Amino acid sequence: MGVLLLVLGSVFLYIKLSTKEETVPTTKNDTSETLNNEKEYIFEELGISLTVPQELHVIKSPNFNAETGKLESYNFYIQNYGYEGGPSTGDFQIYGLYQPDLPEIILDDIAEMKIDTENYMNVKEFSAGPLQGYEAQQKGERPNYIYSLLLNGRILRIAVSQGTAENKIAAEKILKTLKVLQTVQVGEGAEVPEMGGVFNFTYPNGWKLSKEINGVVVTSPDYQISEGFPVLEEGAELAVYTKKTTVATINEDLSNNPITSKIPNKVDTIVAEQNAIRYEYGYEGVNAVMTEFIKDGTKYSLRYRFVGENSKSAYMGAYEEMLRTFEFL
């Protein structure tokens, strides 16, 4: 119990300090419009989606370890301010926090909020889609509504401010639309391809490996691509492409390219102990997440290609595992 209360306490403090009504950097929203002036937003690293009224602004902020590339925390905001041309402050915000490295817990652990009467009141059971948890109201100067949900054995913590009855109703309407997306587990049974003695990475069982002149491609069992102009119609592919280069750094390489130089939201990361840059692009029918770096005069491009925004999260786990296990021999 001591460990759980410590976890809840640290998350409580994080949320109390973080749910300020201020503008944070805007990121690209991945959405699917519905018929009722709403959009479905996909939070890829969490493996969930939420349907949100179009008049609200959504910000996604995954935070990766600069050395390992591993997800350390994920923050998201749903609010009625902070967008371009809009007000800088407002009176409605949903703030979400997920920390995958917290100790693993069960639902009964979250229920111990009921005895934390110093910080919470009106604690009761709550469900958001298939996720189970508890709702409460914070005590103190900022009486926000708090929702603690069990996601993959950790707490997905959500705070709603301002703590009014109207905001509670609006927030719960959004939370009730939560969907858990299909994930790909890459575990002990993963396959390790032979890459000609240069590099290796793991990919899920049942995927098909094919070698190309400048790299390798691995495709999912449901992979389907059109004839003629190659449009991906179903499934996903992982690929590693190599190219000789005289450029010293990946930053310089991307800056010199008229296409990649204009792509926003590039993220610094580490792959196989190499400084890399990760970004997303859509170009000539190709939707992809790309992670690139340069080593010993060769540019390495690790690509995850998907059909569209709605399907991007389906095999994101396989791509993350590819990046995590990629190594030079």
C-alpha cells in the first residue's frame, strides 16, 4: 500500500503543477471526422482514441528519453483555448498523464484513493470505454475532477479543470468515447532476420521479410498493395533503407533536402547508439513514420509505412520494437 500511495501522491503533485491554463506547443493532430461535428483523435503511443467536439483544441505531447528513445511519459490536453488565432486562456481543459515506468498495479490499488481523504473526496468507480478506474474531486485551491484509469497495468491519470459541474459533464462525454486500439506484441517469439551481416532487428512472427538492393522490407500478414502505382491498401510495412552519403550529420542531410527540410515536428532520438531524427510525412501516396541517422558514411532510414491516420496505431508497437532492437553486428 505504501508504494501505491507514493505513486498516487507523485502523480497528484505532477497534475497539480501541470494543469495550468496556459498555451503549450501545438503538435500535429491525427484525426478522423465524424458526422456530428466531432473528430476522433488517435493517441498512438497510448494505443487509445477519443472523440472530441471540433471546437476543442487537442495537443499531444509524448516525451522520449534522449539516449534510449524510450517513451518516458505522455501528456495530452483537450481545451477550449491555446489554438492559433484563439484565446490564450479559457475555462475548460482535460489534461492526461501516463508514465509507463511507474510500478505495475491492479484496479484494487487505484481503489485506495478512497482512503486518501486528505487529497480527494467523492471517490467512486468510473469507466471510460473498456478502461476501469475511479473518479474523484481534488481538495484544495484547485478542486479539479480526477479520473484514474487502469491502462496496461499503469495509471492513466486525467484531470478536468475548471472543476465545475458543466465541465465534468462535458469531459465525461469525451472520456466515454475512449477506444483501445489494436496493438502488436513483439515478444520472445519474435523473428530476427538475417541482414547480410550488417544489422539486425526483431519483428513479429508471421510477417514476411524480403530483401531489396538497398535494404530490407518486412510486411504484415494483411499487407496488400495496389498494382501499378503502389498504394498501400491494407496492413503495414517496416523497412530499412541504406544509402551512401558524404554528408556528416543527419540534420544537415534533412536540411539539404527540399522536401524533408519543410517537415515540422522533427524529434531527436537515439537508435543503436546513433543520434537520429524521427519525423512523420505523407508524400505521393506514402504515409510513414521515418527515423534516420548516418553512420560511417551511410544513411540509414528506418521506415514504418501505414495506410492512413486511422490505422497508424495498429502496428506502431512493431515499429517501436524495431527501433528498440535495431543493432549493428
